[in-house]
Amino acid sequence: MAALTENFVQFVEFVAPLFLTDPKGRFMAIDCIENISAYEGTEVTLRGWVYNKRSSGKLQFILLRDGTGIIQCVAFKGNFTAEQFDLLDKLTQESSVQVQGKVRKDSRAPGGYEMDVTGFQVFQLAEDYPITPKEHGTAFLMEHRHLWLRSSRQHAILKIRHEIIKACRDYFDERGFTLVDTPIFTPNACEGTTTLFATEYFDQKAYLTQSGQLYNEATAAAFGKVYCFGPTFRAEKSKTRRHLMEFWMVEPEVAYATLEDTMVLAEGLICFILERVLKRRRAELEVLEREVSILEKVVLPFPRITYDEAVGILRESGSEIQWGGDFGGGDETILSQKFDRPVMVHRYPAQVKAFYMQPDPERPNLALCVDVLASEGYGEIIGGGQRIHDYELLLQRLQAHQLPTEPFQWYLDLRKYGTVPHAGFGMGIERVVAWVCKLDHLRETIAFPRTLYRIYP
Ligand code: 4AD
Ligand code: MG
């Protein structure tokens, strides 16, 4: 333990400054692995965790990760005391270390660079890190999700998720939308009463929001074009790979917009996201072995089919679907395998959709709505459409859906004071991440998934 203490630098010494002094009193830059090329031929200090390690007598090869990348650090026995070299030899997976060294270009190295170690400090020797390079079962990995996030595959997925979220914000911000956050505690059901999470709100009952849409409709009348972006909650009692209890949704809403406008906005968003990820997250897509040529083919315009046409395609493909029924996961998979880009299915029977959908004037039993089904069998990623703007009709629909009118008074008000046609949609971030990364299950698309049987960690 003596060696460990000797090599241990007080934490405070190097969180604050950007420069450190080496043992000879020279200043040294502290930086991240992603910036390593700037230090070719000079020294830099990196801080991170041991990803992997091997030794061959006089050399120790330490794979260091710091969240921005991975680099191989090579330590030569001749440059260290016996005690120091022994400590390097004892480094374990996920031990926290600071490493100083000279950066060398090496075309064979994964990131193109290696580091020749001149000094190091150990913060902690990790003992028995549970996730080893061998294969682990999903249940074990989910139990250790707080640690699993450090592995390169999970890291790549969450980097892509971050890029997708940033792209959504940029898309709407660049098009004159105002971000208006909507509440999480609500008195209203938006997407049906069967998937509500109820909670106490002092002496009242409240629900966790299923969608920010109803509030978006209010803010759209105030700002014209708005979006909200936040967590939404659904008590989905069926165990599927496409459903989480807590997921993030981006929802635009536009005053004076129609169903057609909303479809154009939706396909534009998806293309914008893909272009961004293909441009900025190539390395992560490669880690995931994602076939990018498939994503590159996703260009405008997306095919548009009616619900009627979709039912026809499904029946030809052997589905049991009857006209008037909602599509099951299997139906969505069939439909989305038929196209090389997302397909927009519009005008579903009103009876399978939410109470707020504007009826099609030509066939009032249809709703002016759209679901966007991602390709490669991924199914629904977006749901939206045009909203009822007439007071009387909305009141009727609330009653027909057996919803209490009192909590919706404010929502009805919007139809009394300058009502206009308006439309919008919601896109589930996790569904998009799963598709872009080509994942089997939504549980890997968010850092800490909330699934039917798991709320730990
Ligand atoms: O189709 P949904 O239910 O539509 C709405 O909530 C509308 N109020 C949105 C709007 O028009 N502003 O949900 C929208 C999207 C789905 O297409 C899907 O991507 C995602 O939210 N989603 C889920 N994602 C993960 N887990 C779940 N349980 C999800 N339920 C819906
Ligand atoms: Mg839907």
C-alpha cells in the first residue's frame, strides 16, 4: 500500500487547474483523449480509467479510457523505479489513474496515437470489477447498468442518443419554434386512461404526464410554433421490446397547420437527424457495426399510404388484421419492412385513436392523423396529426371517451378564444435511437431504463 500512497495525488490538486507540474516542476497540459492529435510529439496528462491492460516483461500496455476515447499508454520498465513498475503491473480493470506521457503517432493504434508514459498517479485500484470482457447475460448487465454504461457499446449508443437530441433541438430552433416546457404532474389523461401513473398531489389526485401535447396546444396559440421535450410516462403493462414506462418525447405543435404540414415537418426532422448522426457519429456507428448505407438511403420524400392501403398490404402478407382494428407490433414490423425508408400511414379509423383527433371531412369516421413507421421492421417512431378545433365537437368527443370535462375546462377554453386548425406530433427518442443504432430492445437506448419489472438501479 506504501507505493499506492506515494503515487496518490490529492484529488483537489488536479480537478481545478488545467495545468499540472511534473516532478521536475515543468507545466503540463491536462486534456482529453479526443484532443490527443494536438499533442503529437509533446507531453500531456490524461485522466481516466483502465479499460484493459497487458504486460510483456519490460513493457506495460494500458488501455486508458476517459469518456472521450480510448488510447494505449505504453510504460517502459527502464523509466520507473521497481516499486512504480510493480504498481503499474497491479493495475486492474476500471482502476482510476492519471497518466502523463509523450504522444506518438501510430497508424496501427485504434485512435491513430499512442502515449509513452513518463509518470502516473493511481487514485484507486478497483477490485473485482464485475463486468469482464467475457459474455454476460442481459439480466446481469441490467443489474449492473451503472457500470455497464462504461463499456464501448453502451457508450456509443448514448453518444448517438445525445447527438439525436441535439439534432431535434437544432431542427426546431432553426425553424422558428419556441421551446416551452410542459408540466409533468397533470390532472388530465392525454393518451387514454389505461396507461396512467397516478400519484398523490397533496389532497388531490394527479397523473404523470403521458404527453405534453395538450399544453403544447395552449402554447402554440401563444407563440405560433412550439415544441416541448421531456420525459413522459406510461404504465404499459405488456412486456415488449418497444415499450418503456418512462421515455423521452419531443413534441412540436403548430398553429394553423394541417395534417399535410405535420407530415412534411416529421419527415424533415427524421432526415435532419440521420444526416447529423452520419456526419458526426460515424465512429460510434462503427462500434455498433451499424450498416450505414441503409441509413444513407433514407431521403425525402417518405412514402405516404392511407390506413386502408396499409390494411390491404397487411392482409396480402398474411396478417389477420380487420379493417377498423389498430396495428399490433407484428403488423407494424411487416409494414416497415416493405419500404427502404420510413413510411407515413395516415387517416386511421377514429375509433382506435385518441379523443382529440380532427375527423377527415371526406370520411368523418377517419382521423386526420399519421404514424411514421421506421424501416427495417422498427415500427412506430412518430404519432401525430391535426387536432379538433371546434368547441362542440371536442366536448362531444370527451364525453364519448368517458373523460371528465372538468379537468379539461382550460383545454376547451382554447376552442373559445380564437380557435384555429392546428397540428403536431410526438417522436419517441428511444424508438429513434433503437432504429438508428439497430438495437433489439429499447432498454439499451437510455441510461437507466424503467421497464415492467425493473426500477433498479
Ligand atoms: O403515438 P403517441 O402515443 O402520441 C402521443 O403521445 C401524442 N400526444 C403526441 C403528439 O401528437 N404530440 O406517442 C408518440 C410517440 C410514439 O410514436 C413512440 O415513438 C413513443 O412516443 N412512445 C413510446 N416510446 C417508448 N415507450 C413507450 N411506452 C412509448 N409510447 C409511445
Ligand atoms: Mg401512437
